[in-house]
Amino acid sequence: MATEQELSDFLKDVELRAFKRAAYHLRDDDAALDVVQDAMIKLARQYADRPVTEFPMLFQRILSTTMLDWFRRRKVHTALFSNAADMRSDEDTGFDVLEALITSQASGQVESAEHAVERNETLAVIEEEIQGLPARQREAFLLRYWEEMDVAETAQVMGCSEGSVKTHCSRAVHALAKALNARGLRL
């Protein structure tokens, strides 16, 4: 049985990776944050009595299910409220210059402007190409290489065979390599 501190340490350790995974799948940072928080709450409420060694697999499964639930809710919401978007003004872009400036100043990192632009462009291209992968390839790729799960764990989280995981990962890696090479990126 895990202690409260062990649960807290696990959640702290997995938070950023889970957020990135959800953001890749949902393509909405606010929704990704909500989904990760919901998954963490579910783990804490329903499985806190489990051994710490079970947390990674349980959490990944909960996160996957929570993301599927979000897609289902979004589909229903879009069907019901599709005309509400037509009422929004064109001036509401959601970009706040002051917020962007404060965020960039708060980071406190010192690097050359050229390096920062190059790094941001490279990351944007990689993220764009990851998002362009088919859903199962993207999920397998993120679980294997972002979450560093082995093939068996990934298969369990995805609910498929180990052979399917290997196939999805291989196709994702080849597709990413091809797409990044076509865009002139060599990593």
C-alpha cells in the first residue's frame, strides 16, 4: 500500500509528461491540463491503496480513458452547439500581448535570440509532425519513447498485442523520420 507521500511523489514525477501526452492527443492545452488533473484525481481517489509499483500502469490507463471521455464529450458538445461559434466576433482571437511578454520574461532563461528561435521552430516542427501521426501510432510512440514504457506495458495501456505496439512504433518512427528529413531537419 502506497503512502500519501509516495502518491504525491509519483504524481509530481508524471505531471509534465502526462500533460505533454494529453496536449499531443487533444491539441488543446487547457483541455489537456483538465484531463491530466482529472486522471490524477481518479488515481488518488480510487487506487491510492495500491502498491506504488502499480501506479505507472494504472495512471496511463486512466489517462487514456479520460482522454477518450473528453473526445466523446467534445463530439456531443460540437453536435449540440455547433451554431454557437458563429456568434463569436472576429476580434476575439484570444491573444494577449501583455500575457505573452510576462510569460517570456518570467522564464528567466538566457539564450541567444537566434538559438531560441531555432529551438522553438524545431520543436514546433517535431510537435506538428507527431500530431500528424495516426492516433494509434501517436499513442504508441508517446508511450514508448516519451513515457519510456516497455512493449508489454504499452500493449497493456493501449489494449492491444505487443506485435501491434511494435508495428505502430515502427511506422511512427519511419513516418517521423521521413517527414522531418523532408523538412530539412536532421536530429
